[in-house]
Amino acid sequence: MFPLILKGLRTLFTRPVTVRYPYVKPDIKPEFKGAHIYHKDRCISCGLCEKVCPVGACRFTKRPKRVTIDFSLCIFCGECVENCPKGALEFSNQFELASSSKKELRTTRKGRPPKL
């Protein structure tokens, strides 16, 4: 019983480890897997991104040449980014992807992540 009381008293005088998130933005590491960015000029239309996606979140269309990522399905595994032979897909540092509708969670026509 005494160790529990001692631990409770100790926590009263320590700083919290949480961050005041909406007001203080967290530091994003370079290896962070955020929303995808599609570079149309680098794409060679191989469709490998769609083939390796384990959940079917990545869709490739030949006409017009475009990759669409559905972030309501994406698990951010990185298979599409790692297997792209020309680096047409890459991760951004955008992590704020909350939305009230699934339609807003798809990449835009320019290949940029959705602005939410």
C-alpha cells in the first residue's frame, strides 16, 4: 500500500509527457509514413502499386494515367512506395487525415493528399 501512495505523490510533482496537440504541433521524423504523394511525371504505368496493396486502397487507371489512394482503407504499410520502380509514390509528413466522409479521404487529381 505504501509504494502505491509514494508513486501517487511522485506523479504530482512531475511534468506530463503528453503534448497539447492542436496548439503545439509534434516533431515529425523524416521516416514518418504519412499521406502519399503521387508524382505523375515519374510514373511508368506499370500498375505495380495496385498489385502489391494488401487492402486494395491503391487504384491505378491508365486513362488518364493516375494513382488514387483511398485513405479510408489504407493501412500505411508502405508496399506501394517501396515497390514503385521509379519512385512515383512517396510518403509526406501529413498525418491529420480525420474526416466525416469517405469521399474526402481520396487523393486529389493532382496527386496530393487531401486537405482536411
